Amino acid sequence: MPLKPKSSDLPRIRSALTFYRVAAYLTGIMLLLLVLEMLFKYTPLQLEIELGGPNGFLALVPVDTVTAVNLSTGILIAHGWLYVVYLFSDFRLWSLMRWPFTYFVAIAAGGVVPFLSFFVEHYITRRAHRELAELEQSALREEVPVD
């Protein structure tokens, strides 16, 4: 029999779910920016994104000619750190919901496959809300004495 979340953890689960949703969207957006940056840099275009340089506020310049802030590197670093935060939010929600380990792995994959985090987030949020509603209903049935 699979484990169910504890009724006493309901506020923590709601908080973890909100944190997970924010992390999923941020990670998904950064992953799409990372894919765009990779397309600029590693295709025949051979361009990097420069912020605040002599070519304007935001410019595409040839690889290794960035003279200001290298936004390409910034996107790489930001996505890496946001993915760590995403994994933490994944672990927190997974452990509070007491789901099987395969859920943890599936959620984690959402941060490395473009667009997948948006679909996984939708599915996980829907599932968590459904399980929380069932948990609240069972808690209410236990509190109401039957005559």
C-alpha cells in the first residue's frame, strides 16, 4: 500500500507546491533561453549575447569578441543554479507527498528537457491538488462523529 501524506503536513505541502511551481517556471524559462543561446553560439551563426557593450544595450556579437557583460555565460550560470533550486523544490514536494522515487526522477527530468518542465509542472500540480483534496476529505470524515 502506497504511503499517503500526513494531515499535519498540509500547510507545508501547500508551501512546497507553490515553491515548486515557481521554480519549475523559472527553470523552464531559463532552459529555453539556454537553448536559444546554444543555437546562437554552436551553429554556423557563431554569436554570443553581449549586454551593455559598444554595440548597444543588447547585441549579438561574434564568439570571443564580447567586451562588456557576456550574457551567454550569465544564462548558463543562472540556469545551473536555478536547476539546483528546482531539484531542491522537487525533493521537498516529493518527500512531503510521499510519492514513489520514480516521481522524483520524472520531475527532475523536467528541468533538463526543453518545454518539459511546463508539462510536468501542470501534471504534478493537478495530481498534488487532487491528493490534497482527498486527504482533506478523509480528515473531515475522521473528525465528524457518526451517530
